[in-house]
Amino acid sequence: MIQRFPGLFACIALILASSISHAQDDARSDRTLLLFDFKDGDPAWTVVNDGVMGGRSKGYARISDGVIRFDGTLVTRGGGFTSVRTGRRVDLTGFDGVEMRVRGNGRSFEVEVNDGQRYGWRNVSRRIRFDTSAEWRTVRAPFSEVRSTVFGEPVDVPAIDPASVEQFGFYILDGIDGPFWLEVDTVRAYRGD
């Protein structure tokens, strides 16, 4: 029978393969939530340098062709950080963390995912470290690895509340003087493997 209708079976095979591919895409989309793709409509991002503490680091950010580029020079004396941040309220209940497609100059950065937690009258910073290389790659930042700090000092507060996320950002504070750059083209929340 196969010999009599080879075109029919080839067509059925293509339909089945397409159905499987779409099912895999649907399963992936159920496991991730696009947060930023740095295209029109993304919120504004603001640079905050360590000058607020008397430091001399300089960071700059610009969005072009669907990529945010964060670059500048880190000066460890007197501060030692620079960051780029944006406000975005989103309920990430059921998600395990954020994954980002990034590249950079080999330095370590931190992604910030803040939920409005306070320690006394101060805002708690919730950050997770990740490394970069010159090649594009996807890195994951699990909520289970969040460090909670106030002015860089660890604080004992409840775990991050994914239902109350209100701010995202990228920091460099790796303790190394000199130039840095980071490019990010997508940020997604993810669940499971």
C-alpha cells in the first residue's frame, strides 16, 4: 500500500512532524513568560551609579535593534557599583526564576528581581549573580539563589515573593576596576526544566 501512495504517506509524516513541533513550542511557551524583548513598548530603563554614595563609577544604557547594552567603567574606590533598572509589576507565581540571553566582556553581573520587601525603612535588594562571555548564551537565575541585601550587606528577611515582583535590573559590582559591557536581548521567567 505504501508503494501505491508514497505522496500521501510523506504528507502525513510532514503533518505529524509539524504537530509535534507545535506541541513542543506550546509546551515551552507554557514554561516561560516573556518579560522583556527590548523592542518598542518596553518600559524605560534608568542608570543608577555609585555617585549616590560618593563613588566614581559610570554606567550607560541604550536600547537598539532589540538589545539593551549596559556599559561603562567600574571604580571600586568609594562605591564600586553601577546599575540599570526598570519598574515592572508582574505576578511570577509558579515560576522558578528568570532566564536571559546575554553576552558580555567576561565579567560577572547580577540580575535584580525586587518584590518590594523592606528591612526597617530600607528597600531590600534581591539579586542573583551570573557570568558572561563574548558569545550569546542563555543563563538562568533561579529564585532559590536570590541574595537579599541592604547596601550590600546580607539581611534576614522572608524569601522573595514571586507574586509581588515590581522591579528588574542589572548590576555590576564584581570588585574589579575597569571597563565592562553587557548585552541582553530577552528576559523570561521560567518554570521547570
